[in-house]
Amino acid sequence: MPPLLKKDPLINMSRVIKSLVLGALLLLGSGSLSAYTLEEFQFDSPEQQTEFRELIAKLRCLVCQNESLAGSQAELAQDLRNEVYRMMRAGQSQDEILDFLVERYGDFVLYDPPLKPSTYLLWFGPFVLIGIAGFVVVRTILSKKRAADEPISASEQERLQALLDNSPDSPSSSSRST
């Protein structure tokens, strides 16, 4: 019988342990994935559900930062969705909920923050950086054009030609060796 087909208790035990660990990870992972759906929130009317979805689409996930609460899978996003849901069920308006979240987390929680002095950096920072980069690029290009290549002197040309003639890759040196 080939050695690979022999029954080795250590190999079999290793396979059993790996299978159990994989199964446990799959069970734990599937439970957490199902917890992040929007279907778990129950509403009295389709209008409330639409209002909830619109509201969480206006809010930024504080962990992901480039996703709304509606699309984020982060645990903090789930907590914030639960908080918004709880506040809506308690009868608070969208404005009250937004005011509470802005007071607690700042304007950054809004996916579209208002234009005011504390958010100028958010609104205008990218344009300032693009302007600075454009200025640096233009200045570099213009300085390269101004600094014209100066011709090399006759002695430098002779020295360069001597270096080229003595290099092993030059055609003249390979013709000398044959």
C-alpha cells in the first residue's frame, strides 16, 4: 500500500480539528452577516420604512467613512441604525434625530455636511490640494524649459567618445576583438 494511503491517526485528527474549526468559523460568520440586513427593522407603514432608509442614507458610517449607514457592514453602523430605528419608533422627527447625531458625533456624521466655517476644510481642502499640485507641476515644467541644455565642451566630447569606444557593448570594441 502506498505511504499516502496508510491510516495515520495524527493526520486524521488534524483533519478533524481543521474541519471543526472551519465549521465553527462558518457558523459564527453567518450569524454576524445576517445581523446586518435592513430587513430586521419592522415598521407600521411603508412610508416609515422609506423615511428610515432615506435617513440612514443621509448618515455616514463613522468607521468606513466612505459609506452611508445604509450600506455599511460595520458594527458601529449597525448600532447607529438601531439607535435611529429606536428614535423613529419613539416618534422623533428626522430633524430631531439628525440634531442628536450631529450633537453627539459632529457634522462628519452627515454624508453631506453643511457649509459653515467648521466644515470649510472638508469642502475646500481637496480643491486647495489640487491647486497646489497644479502649481507645482506647472512651475516644474516651466523651470525645465528655461534651463536649456548647454552644449558640452570639445574636451568633454572627446572624453565621452573615449568612454564609448572602450565600453564592452560598443560595436567598435567588438570589431576590434574579432
